[in-house]
Amino acid sequence: MSAKLLYIEDEQEIGEWVSVFLKEKGYEVDWLKHGDQAIQTAEASQLAILDVMLPGLDGFTVGQRLKKAYPELPILMLSARTSIDDKLQGLEFADDYLTKPFHPEELAARIEVLLRRSCTAAQEVLSIKHLSVYEQENRIVNHETEEEIMLTGKQFQIFKYLLQHQGRVMTKEQIYESVWGETYLDGDKTLMVHIRYLREKIERDPASPEIIETVRGLGYRVKA
């Protein structure tokens, strides 16, 4: 299935040229000549391409509104403005900034990178039971209550390590040495204490854990 692009450009000649080129590349293109309908149109889009100089609302304003409405939507700014101040202003919310004139193949390459990055980010959200785990952001959300679960650095490292080996029993030695980077000493209770506090934060009922299972005599695992 081809990606749908929102393209906002008021100049007829440039708009037609870019739209035709992108369609030949296999994309679906919604071309608008101003930003008034940007929010509504972007709902079905995988990426937005915005010219800075637009009638009415300029591209910076449209882009900021799009990013606020759709934080995950990649935005590529197009502009004849080459000053560093303009680029910095655009990159406060946009994911990339391409100056005019540009080669169409460079535009296509940048679109491809942004879409691939966006797709990868989406795939990095792991759902397990009532949790959504954003590994790249070190963030966990209870999607039943929509509340973010705040873990300490060590707690997140332990959980992330178990998730990376989901379904496998990991020994106390393996977990401790991976997270702390030190040799595990038999009888050390540090890991056990951290697991207990971790369960209190992520489990519905810490006394009957559904996510982190204790395998007696061996270690811990997150069930697949």
C-alpha cells in the first residue's frame, strides 16, 4: 500500500511538477494551495510537505499546528529561504528542511528516509498486557488508565533486558551482570529488591504478577 502525502504549495507550476513526480514514484498525493484544510486532510496522511511562503497562514504556522494535532506526523519543509534563522525556525517542529531549488530525486530520498524512520518508530512501541512500552524513549504507559509509569533507570534497564529476551528464563546472574556491569555475588538481594519495586509499578496485582514471572531456582522471565 502506497503512502499518502499531504503537499501544500501555492505556486501552480511547482505544485503540478512535484505532484506528478511523486505520483510517478507511487505515492498518493493530496495537493493543497493553502493551509486552511491542512488539519483535516492530514488525518489520513503519512507525511506532510509544506512550502513556507503560503497565502494566509504561512508554512511555519501550518506546520506548528499540524505537529500539535499529529505529533507523530513527519513534516518536511520546502523553502527558497536559505538563512540559518529560517532553517532553525522550521526545524523547531519539522523533521527536515529542504531549500529551493531542489532536485526531485533528493526530495524523494528525504521522503523515503522520513517514512522509514516513522515506520520504525511506530514498530518500536511494544504492547504487553496493559502496558505500552516505548523503548527508544524509555517510557511506559498504562493504556488502560492512560497514565505514564515512572521507572528508575535501573528498573527500566531490568525490564528492557527481560523484554529483549521475552519468553526466555534469564538467570539472576545474567540480569545483574547486564544491568550493573559487575559480577553477581551469590546471595546478593539487590536484583530481587529492584524486581519487587518494578512489579509494584507495572503489575495490576504485584502479589500475582502477570508480566514478570519468577522461575524458582532459575531466575525471571517476561512471558511471550
